[in-house]
Amino acid sequence: MSTDAQNNLDPSPDSQVDFGYRTVALSQKQNLVNGVFDSVASSYDVMNDLMSVGVHRLWKKALLDWMAPRPNQILADLAGGTGDVSLKFLQRGGQFAHVIDINEQMLAAGQKRKVMNKYQDRLNWLAGDAQDIPLADNSVDRVTIAFGLRNVPDRMKALNQIVRILKPGGRFCCLEFSHVKNPLLSGIYDRWSFNVLPKLGQLVAGDAQPYHYLVESIRQFPSQAELCTMMADTGMAQIKVRSLSGGIAAIHSGWKLD
């Protein structure tokens, strides 16, 4: 897509976007999201375990299994937070990983993890916005974003940026919460999400409000088919999706062919 064409598609800062169940101006969402993650950064890894009953680890394993890292591959892990996906990429044989997150407190928490010391020379911790990724065109082999795309104010801008930084033949994988189709599972999932998670947030992180937002943001995220269409609109090809745990989460995969 040309720069002129992209500019014509860019929404104005006053465009309305979702922030959980609220509607806010596009220009406001990033600051609101930053506030959420500033408040949970120190307990984020613990809360991930509690929120998913540890299943997020299996989902990330499925992401890495499907991506199948190889030597000489360079990863850009967007919304990389405390570095979970990047660490697994390197442990699976990848060469180098850029951990990119707009929230510096999340990056700082990741850098303090002792397990990262072994990989210091193969990690680049980089404060940056998925809507304006601070990497050169055609510079990485793989791009991932795990549980982060729903927090990006302008998702199409982020997807176009992903295509920009991928080398021809490069691959994008998105792991994100999705939509449960089974009515019985959906009911159980809703009760857990809306009744239990905020209480866990209050107990562990001292603040329930961020977890109300996180639960609402999942319900507002595009469907699997809608996200496939968005990826196709950027020029990605061979787009596939895998549902996980009955649709609680999903992995979307797409390739930049030229």
C-alpha cells in the first residue's frame, strides 16, 4: 500500500474506538491503556497465570510450535512486555529478538528477570509503539504480538507497520483472546471473567479496575474472520487461524510474500 493511500485511510485523532465497553477518542486510548499496564506491570506475570489458570503458557507453546523458530531468524515481538515470547523464541533456536513495548515499566520488569541474563546479547529491549514500529523496512523474519493487539488504538495501522518491517517471505503470528462459540463454555467463561478476575486483580495487584478493562477489551475484539480480513487488507497472504481452548484464544498466521 502506498503512503498516500495509507494516509487517506488513516482515521482522525477524534475517531471513536473501543476502550473496553467505553467509546473514546482514538487520541485518548493509548494513554488510557498505558494507565492500565502501569498499574499491573509488577504483578503482570503472576496475574497471567491466575487469569488463565496457567493455560496461557500452553497457548504460547502452541504459538512457538506453529512458528517453529530457526537459526538466523530475527524476531520483533510487539507488546512484548516482560519478554515471555522472545525468550521462548531464543530457547527454540531463533537468533535474535527485539522486545518492543510502549510501556517502559513492563520492559523494565522483564529485564529484571534472572532468566534473561543468559540471553543479554541476543535481546534488544525497545520502547516503541506498534503503530509506528522503530525498526527498518524489511528487517525481521518474524513478528509476533501476544495478547496485545486488542490494546492498540489503530489496529490497521499496526498491521500495516508489521508488513513494512517484515522481510519478503516473513511471517506474522498473533496470539489473542478470541470468542467462545460453545454456549455452555461461554457461560462458564463469562462468570469467571466478570466475577472472579477483578477480585483476583484486587487481591494480587491491589486494583480491580484494570481487570475489568482487560475482560471488556476481549469481548470487543474483532472475530477470527474479521481479523483475517484485516490482515488480508494489508497484503498478507496464506492467512490461517487456529482456535485454542474452545475459542478462548486463537492464533492468526499470515505471510508477506513480496
